[in-house]
Amino acid sequence: MEINVNYADEVLGMCICMTCPSWVNCGEKGGYCLSMFGKSACIKDEKGCVCLQCQAFKRAGLSQISFCTRGSADEQSK
Ligand code: SF4
Ligand code: SF4
């Protein structure tokens, strides 16, 4: 999937990672489902994932979860 900067901004605007039990605040903005971000540098423990409730998730028709620990949607599709 080709991802432009505007799309990334839109996804970040919809991202609800910061409400997730797994969220660790280390200055990241979420958007881990996007290949331009992918895995988090600080979230290591999976304590749940709220991606299923995210508008960006629904719009993109994503199927995997826990992008912060497992990698972006593209990465997990490989
Ligand atoms: S699907 Fe998950 S990682 Fe992607 S924008 Fe939504 S909450 Fe963030
Ligand atoms: S990708 Fe999923 S598990 Fe990771 S912080 Fe976002 S909502 Fe939580």
C-alpha cells in the first residue's frame, strides 16, 4: 500500500493507541499500523489492543492487531 504524508496525518488523527492498556508514552504518536512507523521503540508488553475500535483500522480494512509490538500491517502480511 502506498502511503502519503497526508494519509499518515489522517491516520494519526484517528489513532487511539494512547487509550490502549499497552500504551507507553515515550514521545511516539501511534500509527504503528503504517509501514512508515511500524513497531514501537518503547512498547514491549502486549496488555491488550484497541485497534479494532479505531476508525483508521475500520477504514483500511485491517485484519491484524498489536502493530506496536508485531509490526505494521504490511510487515505482518508478509
Ligand atoms: S489501527 Fe491501531 S495503530 Fe493504527 S491508527 Fe488505529 S489505533 Fe493506531
Ligand atoms: S497498536 Fe494496538 S496494542 Fe499497540 S498501542 Fe496501538 S492499540 Fe495498543
